[in-house]
Amino acid sequence: MKRLLLCGAALSMIVFGSSAFAQQPDDDLHEAATALFQPIPSMVPEVKGNPVTREKVTLGRMLFFDPRLSASGILSCNSCHNLAMGGDDNLETSIGHGWQKGPRNSPTVLNAIFNVAQFWDGRAEDLRSQAVGPIQAGVEMAAEPEVVIATLKSIPEYVDRFTAAFPGETDSVTFDNLAKAIEAYEATLITPGSRFDQFLEGNQVVLTDQEKEGLRLFMDTGCAGCHNGINVGGQEYYPFGVVERPGADILPRNDKGRFAVTQTASDEYVFRAVPLRNVALTAPYFHSGKVWDLEQAVAIMATSQLGAELDGEQVKAITAFLHTLTGEQPEVTLPILPVSTSETPQPDPVVKDATNPSDAAEPANPVR
């Protein structure tokens, strides 16, 4: 999240000419845009292999906000994917179990259902796979699946809700069903109705002249070669630094991205092109979370991915266009969680003493 613009290898993917849109009317700009992008739908999308039902969504919403899924009883999914803050935590990297600092910036959960895969390196094929990773990761929620299930089974209301969400199953309170419920809820976290969506739908006066120029530049310079489709990104993988690799302050040399998943040399420093929906809400940017200013991020990506030196006005125009990608935020009602019982496992806050070497947190592992 948060996690901007890996506009990568677009130099030869989409070429509109150095000023192909500069003199064209809005009709042609609209036609070109609709060939590359699609609006966020207003209806909840289907989820492969997991029908989205009212019961699953209600259960998934409770689980998303329940800190008892963490070993400490402090952290929930919403801790790193705060729905009041653009679906992420607006931190360089997230803080997890025992106040450990995670290795990567937390991606937004908003519209994540439209991504080809989850995490920066794409190692989770869907939201269901993604949901169980942070719950178990030692640097995040650090919970044992057996303890999580024991916790849920100790609470009668949860047992009833799992039974309603997964009818006909002999044992419905399972780790897999927990993941399916969270996936169903996260599928509802979409943000339709952005001004860019309205433009794609035919309202050509909804964007300002500066924003339209930014859209032209976004397509003209090649950003749209990687950031296209419904989520304006999130579909393919590209090296960070196609033309010029950023310094270690932005691209840490010890995080080789997708290489950790594929063990293929060509995947070193390759990351999924970040989806740019709601990007104005999700600073800081990049997988390292090292850049806090959106204009700076745009300039860095133009240089490193496209070899383009944009002037100040061009950077401002593209940034103005990116602000039009902010959609209607999902209306979230905080769930009232069921009360624990005497059978519910006790949490382990694990407060680390930074002055005591023996209390050092366990090594972090890349989980985003």
C-alpha cells in the first residue's frame, strides 16, 4: 500500500508519441483513456470459489476488526489496513507483534480484490491466501492457527456465525473458513465514483484542464504501460529501476522483491506494479515507504522507470490527475464483537524491553 507507481517497463509497451495528446480534444482523450482503464463497479465483484453472502460478510467484518486473532490481543487486520486512513496505516513500515517494525510498507486493502495477486511480491494468489499470512507472521500478528481456532470456538456467538456463514459443514469453525469470511468482507471494500471514474463514464467536464493534462502525460510518457486496467495497476510485475535504479535509501538492496518467491535471477528487485486507486490517501510510497510526497514519487518514477525528466508543471499535472483516483470510501460500521468466555485463551502482550538484548524481537521476515 501505498506504494506507488512501479510504472515500469512501459517505454516500449505503450507509445503515443512525445505530444500525441497535446492538441487533441476531450473526445479523443476520453477514447484513449477508456481503451486503457475501466471504472470501479458500484456492485461487489464475484469472488472465485467463495460466494459473497451477507452472513460471510458480517462474520468477516467482525474478524477483520477483532484483535483476538493476534497473539497479543492488541492487533487486528485493521491495525495495518486502517479503513479510516485509506486502507493502510500511513507508516513507513507497519508495527507488529512486540513492537517489531515490519520490512515493507503496508499495501491498501481498498480495491485489493481487483489485483492479480496480493503482497508486493505477489506470493498470495488471492485475498483468502493473503488473509492468513499476517495472522501467523511473527513480525505481524504472530498467532498460532490452533490458538486462533480455540479462541473462536470458545465464543458461542462466533460458533453460531460460522455455522450460519458455512451451512452444512460438520465443523465450520476452521482456519480456511476464517480466511474465506475475511476475503468476502474485503471484497466489499471497493471505492467507486471517483472523478476519474465519472470521466471514463462520459462526464468530460468533471476533470480540470490541469487534471486532463496530467492524464495525457500519464498515458503519453508511458506510465499507463504498467498502471492500467480497473485498478490503474496491480496486474503485472516490473523491475524497480528499468532505466535508473534508485539509491539504497529508496530501494533497499537486501529486499530483492519477487526473487524471494520465484528464485529466478531476472526477478531481482521486481515488484507488482502498485494499484494507484486512492494513492493520494496512502503516503508514504514504494515498498520501502521512504517517500512521503506524491510529487516526489512521481518524479522518481519518471526518472527510474521511464528515463523521463519531467519539469515541475508536468509533475504537478500528473499528481493532480492521481488525486482524481480517490473514490467514495466504503461506509464502515464498527462491529460489536462477542465477549470472551472463561475458556478463551489468554493473550500474550509480549512487551519487549529495548534496553535488554535478551528481549530483542524475533527476526523480521518480509510479509507484505
